[in-house]
Amino acid sequence: MNRLECYTDEIMKKMDKLHMEFSAPNGESIRMVQKRAITFLEFYIEQAKKQSIEENREISIVIFSHVHLIRAVLQYYLQSNPKYTWLIKQNNTAISEIVFNQYGISLVKVNDTGHLKFLMPESLEKKLI
């Protein structure tokens, strides 16, 4: 069965209604993935905050993951409407950056593919925009 056959009208209606809560049979919803990821990340974020204060410097955490997890993490920290999580554009290898500081959480960039431009002919580069 290919992807198009999986997305029946009934499944699409469920996805549209449930958004991040939708899960395929025997699968995980994006919300479940999000909870698992945030539980994991919070430890490292808190550790980085503590180290940042102790050493009086910025600490970076780099996360490499697939598009749905990146979207879920962005949705969680930015507290955006879960209904629109699917609309966050995230190309393969794209960089998204959020900053945690004493003022709160800030979105710096989403779906930045600038690091790939030297690898692409102009015609392909235009498709990413």
C-alpha cells in the first residue's frame, strides 16, 4: 500500500479534526512524540541554563531530528495553535533556532537552508523558497 492509498477521505477527516492528537493504527500521535521529546529535552535545557548562569556565557544545544519532531518542538515552545503545526515548513537539513534566555523564548529562524545554497543550481534553489 502506498502513501496515497493510506490517506483515505476518512483518515483525512480524522487528521483534520484531531490535528496533533491523530495517530495511525498502532502508531504515535504527534502529541505523543512531542511529550516524549519535551521530557527528554527539558533535562538538557535546564542543565544548559544552569551552566550558562554559572559560567556567565551562552550555551547551545543542537538537535538533529525529523520534520514532525522539529514542528512539534517549535509548537510546544512557541505555544502556537496545534491546528497549524502542520503548516510549519521544514525542509530536509533545514535549521530552525529558538533561544531561551532571561526574557523568555524567542524564535530566531525557521527552515533556514542557507547552508545548502553553494550546493545547488539556481533552479533548485528557487524551489526551496
